[in-house]
Amino acid sequence: MKATKWIGLIVIAVVMALGGYWFAAHNKSNAAEPGEVAPAADAGPVVKVSVTPLRAGSIDETFSAFGTLLAAPGEANSASAPFECRVRKVFVSAGLEVATNAPLLEIEASPDTKLQLEQARSERDSATNQLQMLEQRIELKLATKPDLLVAQQRVHDASLRVASLEQRGAGGPQIICATAGGMVSQIFAQPGQIVAAGAVLVETIGANQVAVRLGLETQDAAHLQTGQSVRLLPVNGTQPLAVTGQVQWITRAVNAQTRLVDIFVKPAADSHLLLNEYVEGQIVIDSTNALIVPRAAALPEDDHYVLFTVDKGHAVRHVVTIGLENAQEVQVTGDGLAAGQPVVTVGNSQLQDGMAVETGSGQ
């Protein structure tokens, strides 16, 4: 009797375990994620999908270009030395704001320039002495007036060379100052460096004399015109919001280094962008009012696109044409579409026309 009782208990336990396993497996198979087909009791398969309303509104087609903020063409003020010099001190750094007549750097004549000045002075003194001697000889009737004219010309020429070098500052150390207030954009010389006559030492610009140079593909540059609006967004995020700007110059050549077409965009006066900052330019090339859906809603199929709307719990297939598009949305046109219709954005790849669906909100 005891053995029979234990056998009966074991049989009951096994049956209960199998029943629990079957129940759990059955419930798991009925749980469907978006896009998965779940069996329906009497209406065939049901696909769980996410939808979002078909929107009527404005859509912009844009493309992005990247570049840096620098001095606008023709706007920089350059400080240079009119003679070959040696840089003694540099008082500023790039990005520093300076006032008018603020000292930028200190220079002195280079060894070669000092030699030229000494030679010019020596030649002037020698010519002056010879002129004095010639004047005495003329008084003694030992020289002619043409000889006097030649000697006077030599003194004049030598004196001009000396005066020219001295007036340009070659006679001693010289402070180069800013000709106008603004910001130091570039420094081309370092202490101890020998710089050729006329070479730019320091470049300054006004606070609003800047431009963003963007590089565009040739086919994209063809869509632009001067005065067109551009959204400028620092890549490193120094500005919380985009800065507006306008296309000011469009070059008609391909940059030899980047193989892109350079355009210059003038930012708004209060942009506060930083020199040499890496900037993204978002340029609108077309805009229209239309029916708009998320990109995920339009599925490519052969030589066209399709999207699915939901009507009374069933999927409705639409063949659509894609118009303007951007990174998030596309313009669609097709039969049977109207603003506000629920458009399938998740699970649409599993759908067929007329299939039963269970909807959820799109992301």
C-alpha cells in the first residue's frame, strides 16, 4: 500500500511539472515584440507595430559642410618691417584682443641690414670729404665745375640711402604697434628669427572681420548663391545653439589641398565663435510644404517606395514617391494619404496589405 501511494504522488508531481512547462512555453510564444508575428485565435496572424501620425508641414533639404573660422578675405591688418630684421620680443599671442597702438613685438636690424647702414654712412662720409677737397681744388683752379657736380651727386645719393634706412628704423630697436583695435589672428615670427623686408610679422582683425571657410563638393556648390542663409554649429559644442550666417563669397576653383570648393560664410555679429574653431555649416538647398514621414516609414521596393498606414486594425499598403529629404524625415506623395493617418515606423518590413496589426506609439 505504501509503495502504491508513493508511486501515485510521483505521477501527480510529473504531470504538474509538465503542465507548468507547457503553460510557460505557450505564454512565451504568444508574447510578440514589434515586428514579430503573433498567432491570433480566429483572425490569422497579427503583427505588433509602432506608428506615428502622418505630418503635414514644411521640410527642408539640407547638406552639411565643414570648415574653420578665420579672418575674412581682405579684412586683416598686417604688421611688417620695411627692412630685414631680427625679432627681439613678441608681446602678444593668437586670439588676444588688442587696442589701437598696443605693442605687438620688438625688432632690430638684422646683421646684414646693420652692415648696409654702416656702408651707407661710410660712403656718405667719404663722399662728403671728397666734395670738400674738390671744392678747395676748384678755388685753386685745379678742378672743373662738372667734377663738382659729380661729387655733389655722390654725397646726395649716399645721404639718401642713410636717411632711408634710418627713417625705416634700422638705426636701433623698434616697437611694432597695432594700427587698429581688434584681435590677433596669426603670429608669423618668433623671438630670434630673421625676417625678410616686407614679410608679415603679426596679423590682426576686427571683432567682426571673420568668416567661416567651408569646403563643399563641386555638385553641392552649384546649388549656392551669395546671400544664402547658413546655420553654423561649432563641432566642439562651445555654442549651445546654431549661429546664423550668410554666404559672402563662393570661389570658382577647387582647393588643391582638399579637392573641395571653398565658400566663405559671414557669421552674425554676436556669434562669439573662436578663431580656428572647427565648424559645421548646414545649408538649406530646397524647402516645401508637404506630407512628411520619418525615414524609417518609407521602405524601398524595386524601383519605388512603399509605406503602410493603419485603418481599423489592418495594414494599408501605399506606393509612394519620395521628394525632399533630410537626415530624419522625407516628403511622400501617393494615393490615399492624408495628414493624421497612423503610419507604421517599426514592424513595417513584416507587413502585407490587409494584415491585422496591433499598434503602439512610435518613437
